[in-house]
Amino acid sequence: MVCALALASIGVANAKDAPAKEAAAQTVDAADQLPPGQDVSDTVIEFAGWVVASKDNHGYPFAIMDKAAAQILVFGGDGRLRGAAPGLFGSATGDHTAPGIAGLALREIPGRDRTTPAGRFVGGFGPSIDAGRVLWVDYDSAVSIHPTATGVPAEKRPERLASPEPDDNRVTHGCINVSPEFYEGIISSTFERGGIFYILPDTASLAETFPDFAQSRSTGQRKGKRARSARH
């Protein structure tokens, strides 16, 4: 499925001028760390196509994070897939950001507010108080992407990241964790100058979180129905 997504992203980005050899090379180059047998959802594939076709990323690299599947997919500014990997997300289900959460110490964050917020965020590298230079997804809510560390051994974050089941990937205080290899090999280089981060919702609807995508999707479905009717 990741190979199919790579080809689809190339097709959208370069529908007129991407030769087959180039497409095949890009597919091989995409770093696939997803567990064996774990697919990328049709919604994510549609969303990636919409981002590139609508130029919603404005030429910046972007990432799509599917909390339900515990996946993060990274694309270059040209829409080409650069890598896919499992991620760890907030332990609480929900898409909100609690007021004032950025000013709290980790131990002070209530369990219900340990969410990874959904939405479109413009982020980039910047300083932090306690972790040096980090990749901020949303500075205002103190959500960043960083490599998994052993941290609290009882949380078993590396083991959770390696697990093929997405349900055990909900363990953080709201930040997104990826493997050190994926962070150093894909994340750091792709977002060195910042980028766009799309986090799909847990409980909110896609229409509420990404209205432009939902409208485009709905318009495409209506056109498809009209086209099918015309052939009868």
C-alpha cells in the first residue's frame, strides 16, 4: 500500500512529465517502516492527493498523521512520498487542546487532556525549555515531533512503536514520537526549513476539521455520479 501511495503521489505531482523509471525509483527510495501487512487508509491516500492537487501545502513539505492507525507519512514539497512509519500519539482520545496546557509541566497535565490535537498546523524547528531544539508541530499547544527515547521504562515506548497493533501507540502527553532512525533519516532533513502538518481527527468529523478537503471530496463524488448516469 505504501508503494501504491508513492506512485499515486508522484502521479498527482507530475501527471504530465513523470516518466515510469523516475516513478519506480521514487517508490524504492521512500522509507517504509510500517509494520508488515499494515495498510495506509484510502482516506489518507485521498487526502495526500488533495493536498498536492489543491496546493494546500504551498510548496512546503508536509506530513499526514493518522492517529487511528498510528501512522505518519512524510512528503516532500513536490508531493512525493519520502517515508511512512508508525508513531506514538497522545494517550487520551480527542482532538482538542486544553487552554493553558503549554504552560504546564508534563506531570501536571490531566489524563483527559493528553491529546494530540487534530488540524492543519504550520511548524518548524525551534528552541524548547527542556529539550533543546525540537520540531514544533504547533508551538502554541506545545506539540512537537521527536524520536522515541526510553523515557519511563514502564511505558515501553520503543516496544509500543514496534508493535503491529495501533491501539497500544497511544501513550504520550500529546507529542508525536517516531523511531530515531526515521527521525534522523526522514523527518529532520525534510522539515529543516519547516513544513505543514495535517493531523486527522479521532472523534471530530473530517468535514469539521478539514472543510476544504471534505468539500472537494463531496464535489468529486457528485461529479462521478453524474458521469456514470450519463453513460446509461
